[in-house]
Amino acid sequence: MFTTSDFEKLQQIMDESRQHRFLLKKLLSSHEETLHILRHELNNTLTMLSGSVQFIETAHPEVRSFKYWDTLQSDITDMADLLNDLSGFHPNQTLHKEAMDTSRFLRELAVSFAASIAHTDAEFVSYIPENLPVITADSLKLKEVLLNLLKNALESFKPSSSAGRISLCSSTEDSYLKLQVKDNGCGIPKEQLDLIFNPFFTSKSHGTGLGLAIAKQIIDAHGGTLEVSSEVGCGTAFTVLIPLE
């Protein structure tokens, strides 16, 4: 698997020679173009398939009672989710950095997430100091990371649970901005902790296994770290550290 570390080594090779840089950039560009075409063609085919299924259901409502009809529709949805996640999966995440009011960014995100789970029994709390430093970052990418972690926290609770608690805490630690998402959900088995950031690894029945892989790539691209600690039956904590400079 081509990792962020591999990409950094490739970047060093590119810096050594103008010819190496030209050839490797051409190779990477060709690779990206191939993936884009593949995703585009698969998505077109999947859209046509989904349309055909909807047409059949409209013309023949009785198919809803067929044993595997719901499974077929579920599989199509899963394929669409996978293609959507693949569109965001790039070992060399491109960032669009700009000065970001960290406190304001986190408060707005917290309000948005709280509103999205108002219909659930989960409790959400946030700790966001007023004087967090302004950082240079890609706010859209960071929002994607945090919402993914918060969504995972929500999904960690059992359907019958009424004591689910999620927290988003922020602070500065040394020369880093520290963001932590914690829950008191089901927890992650010890043997899975080293695997959860691997692409396509998932323990969910309806998951693509790309959410955390993409999140880690985004944080790596910011020069930061994304770590996890968890205990089965007690909960999970994801910690993000992003350099202040």
C-alpha cells in the first residue's frame, strides 16, 4: 500500500533531479486521471442501474415484496457510498490553507452537529475556549475529519442505549492545537486498533472503511497526528494534533 511516508520519499526523489520530478509528476498525473475516469464511468453505470431499479419498482410495485429486493437496493446504496468515499481518497491530499479563526470554526461545527442529533438520545457537550489561536489550515477538510469522528462516536452506541455521551474538547498543547472527540460507546477491540486507519477496513455492516483512512490522510497533510485510544465497553477517544505554525 502506498503510504504518506512513501509519498514523502517520492517527493525527496523528485527534489533531487528536474528530470525525476518531471517523470514522476507525469506518472502521478496519469494515475490520478485513470482513477478519475474509472470512478466517473463506474458512477455513470451505477446511476443507470439505480434508475432502472426505480423504474421497475414504479412499474411493478409488487417487486417490493420480493425476498431480495431490499438487499438489492441496499447494495446499490453501499456501492454509491463507496464511490463517493473513493473520490476523497488521495494519498497526497491537496490542501487549500488559509487563516482560520479556530474558536469560531469549532463553535459553528459544534452547533451544527448538536442540531443534527437533536432527534437522538445522545448527549453532546463541547469545550471550546474563546482564545484559541488562529491557525493556517484547510477548514473544509478539517470539518470533514471532525464530523467523521463525531459520526463514528454516535454510531458507537447501541440502539437501546439512553446514556450515550459525546464530547468535543479543544485546547493548545506545546506548539499544537489539540482536538479530542470522546464517547462512552461500545469501544474498539484491541486487535483492531492498529487496523482502523487502513483503507477498506471496517467493522460496520454498512461501512466503506475509508472514513478514518481519509481523516488520517488529511491530518497527516496538515503535518499533524491522529491517534486513538479505546476500551471495549467503556468508549473511544480520537485525538488530533495540528501544528500551530
